[in-house]
Amino acid sequence: MIKSCDSGSFPFVGDFGKFLEGAKRFSLHQTGESAEYFEKKVVDNFLDKIRVNIDVPNYPQFRDMNKMFLSIMDGIEKIDAGYLETKILSLKSDGNQIPEIVAIEKNSQGIQEKKGEPFEVRVCVTGPYTLASFFPYRDARTFSRLGNVICQILENTLFSNKYGKTTLVSVDEPLFGFLDDPLIDFGSEGRENLLRAWESIFHKIKSKNTQTMIHLHSTTNELFWDIDSLEVIDSHVDDPLQEMKKTREMLESRDKFVKASITVNDFDKLIKQRIVANSREKLSESDTNEKIADAWTGIKYRRIDPEIFLESVDAMKNRLVRVIDRFGVERIPYAGPECGLKGYPTYETALECLRRVSSAVESYANEHRKAAWNSHVG
């Protein structure tokens, strides 16, 4: 069965400063109005995702994920150019968990009661390669040191109880494959250390009886195929990984799986798709950009409903079917948006996107079950 999931990032509605302050207080096990505000915002968003039938919702990711993880590390110092390692990297003695996950675990009984059955959680963490990009002075072992800290965070954070559990952890590496980085050239010590850092993180995840995923914005560098403990690969809608015949061979030979990305997260691209589809003539790039800007103005002043730019359930399902036809349904355990939805204009629009994603997955499942039943009866 293919399960729907999301990537966490979401538009925030409310007092963001109060939310950030609440995150700090909550992570330190302190009480107060802001801590309660943080907890409620997290739980409400998680329940909203359940309400639109996302099978494995990610923890609500309203905060900057890179800053989240760097803020709970000891042994670093913030400078204008980024961060410096001042001593051996470790977790701070307090506030060393992901507070959003702690809030979900704390409220797990109430969440289970509202869902009517035990729930699943997807956890995303920034990977060692992407975190290393914030360090202007890196060496071949930077990835290893960061990988060790990420393992400690996961050890402290993942949970399982009778009400719900973390069933999927995604290591997000949006910068991997985009940069010409000598530190990870073929045969280099840095490349081998990055591979070992990934392996240690995914091994830690699997030791918690949790499935492993890597989220990539580019798959041009194929080092990720060599991670033995990696199970699911997640990339964007137009990434060659989801198009190449070679992918199926690699999935089968390495015993790995693909998350089907069935809708884009770039709202400018969604607006452009509708403009191009409705235009009777070919538009210049400047004309297209002007119409995109006009659309955003209309959304801002509530003259345009942003939901008109979302892809339809049928479009999402057709994209899912193409991925399944290419790789086989047995290689597709999850489907969802290609990335987070923080760039969407409203909270409601992002939630409607997830509702359509879950409907597309459910529609495919119903058709698959019907076809299997007809074949059985026949």
C-alpha cells in the first residue's frame, strides 16, 4: 500500500516571535504562555494534516530547519560568514531534542483519540553535507563530526508508544549535487567520510525500527546509491531520477525504493503553469513574469483565490501512475509533494494541496483494489 506523506515545511499563521520564544522555553521544559502557544500550534497543525488524510504527516516545520539543528549544538560559534567549530561538536546538555516531536509525543494520546487509531510521524533532519555548508572552514572530517551529533539528536527524539510512533526519518540534503565541491571528489577522504556519516545516521534510524529516506534536490551525484542502510530516495518532480530507465535497475540491484513526488512546491511555477495553459498565444518571459506578479498581487488583496493554481487530484494521480508504471508499485512506498509548502501563500492553500495529495493516493488505491477484485472474480 502506498502511503501519503509530506515534508513538514508550512506557512505560519499567528505570532511567529511568540512561537520561536515558545520553542526555546518548551525545549527547556519550561512552562508559560509562549511554551503553551508553541505546543498548541504544533499539535493543531499535525491534527490538520491528519484531518486531510495524510497517512504519515511530518512534524510541523514552521522554523528554519538548519538553524534548528545548529542551535542545539555545542562547540560552535556564530560568525558573519557562518559558524566556526571551537571544540569537539556535541549536543547541548539541555534543549537537545526536537521540541516539535516532543510536543507530539506528549500529546500522543489525544492525537490518537482524534484520529481513531494509532498515528505515524515522519521526521526530517538536516543532513551533514548541508549543515557543513554553514561552516566556511571545513575539512575532510567535518561530515563525520556533524553526523555524530545528528545521531545523538535522533537517539534523543524518536519515539514509539501505543498511541503513535515515528515510522519514517528523512535526512534532507538540498545542497548535495548542486555544488562543485572538491571536498567530495571521487576518491577523496571527504567523500568517504560523508558516506560513512550518512551510513551511521541511517543505521541509527533503522536501529529504532524506523524507515530511512534521503531528500535530494539533485541526484546528479550518485554517491547516495552506496548508502547500505538507505531505503527510500526522495527527489523533485522533474528530477531525472524519476524519468530514467536506469533508476529501476538501480532500485532493484540495491534494493531501494522511491517516494513518488506528485506535485510541485514552487508556487510561482504553479501560477506559471496556469498562465501558460490559459494563454492563447506564446508569452515572452517578461510578460509571463509580469502576470505572475499580478497574480501574487491579486492573492495578497484577496481578489484571487490561490487554490485555483493548485494541480488537480487527477493531475497528481496521473503523475503517480507514471512513476508506478516506470518502477513498479512494489518500489513506491510513499507519495507526496516534492518538498515543503512554506512558500504557499496561505495556510489553507497548503492544507488543500495535502488534501488533494491524499485524495490522489486514495483514488489510485481504490482503482487498484477494484482491478484486483475484478481479476480475482474473473
